[in-house]
Amino acid sequence: MDEVFKKNVQWNIEQIGVQVGHAERVKARARSGYYKSAIILAAAVVEALAYKLLEQKSNLAMPLEDWKCVNSQFLNASFKSERGERLCICERIRPKFKLDNKTDFIKVNKICLDLKIFTRQFFDKIEKVRKLRNKIHIQCLSCLGRSYTKQELEFVSSIMDKLLAKI
């Protein structure tokens, strides 16, 4: 692990501890907000560790991405789709996966599964972490997102520990 990454992980883990400390000093429902913050931080660390693990395994043969259309050319205007849209032809290519700093968490997880870095069981657990983390996107929630627990944080932390052991 490079030094900056290691220090960022360490700082976020310390911040998780701060949130847990706050949660332990308040009663019942007030804890949920502190656990939410801690879960989001822990899930961010899990995401970063999964990314780092995949980055370390970049020597493995990366899987192919979905088909992409390049070098497209419109056909004569008289050629139309069933919906009346003008048609074109293109060259289809299937590029190999390339990891970059904008690669989505779900994509990192799926590639780790494809490359057998993660077992199916571990992949499912990381997906659970990703879904917990995605509760920060409040516009997508179908219920009130006010219930965050110590047990959820402990689950995310256990995944973080397993990833740390792999790096």
C-alpha cells in the first residue's frame, strides 16, 4: 500500500471511531445518525480497499467490456428504423476492462468476482456494503432512511478487516 493511501485509510478508520464514540454517549434513536456517518465512512474504506486490491491484481487478464460502437456512418436518409429514426452502421469493438479512478464500486466488485479475487459469498457481502453505502443517495430511497445500527457498522467493519488482510 502506498503511504498516502495508507494514511487516508487510517484517518477514515479513526473518524469511524470518533462517530462510534459519539453514538455510545447518546441514547436510542440519536445513535442512528452517528452510525450512519460511521457506516458511510467504513463503506468508503471498503470501496477503496476493493479498488486497491483490484489495482494490485492488474496483471491478471482483464475481462472484456460490453460491445461499443465506433466509427459510425449514417446510411442514406431513406433508411429508417421502425420508429422512423435514421439508421447508421458502425464498427463494433469489445474493449478490455481498464481500471481508473472513476470506476464504479459495483464494477470493481464484478470484475473482482470475474477474476476470482472475490468468491461469490464475499462478493455478495461487498454488495450488501455497497447497497448500505448507497443509502446516502436519499433521492433513491423508497422509505425513510433513519435506521442505522451498530450491527450494520460491525458487518461493514468485518468486510473492511477481510480486505485489509488481503492487501
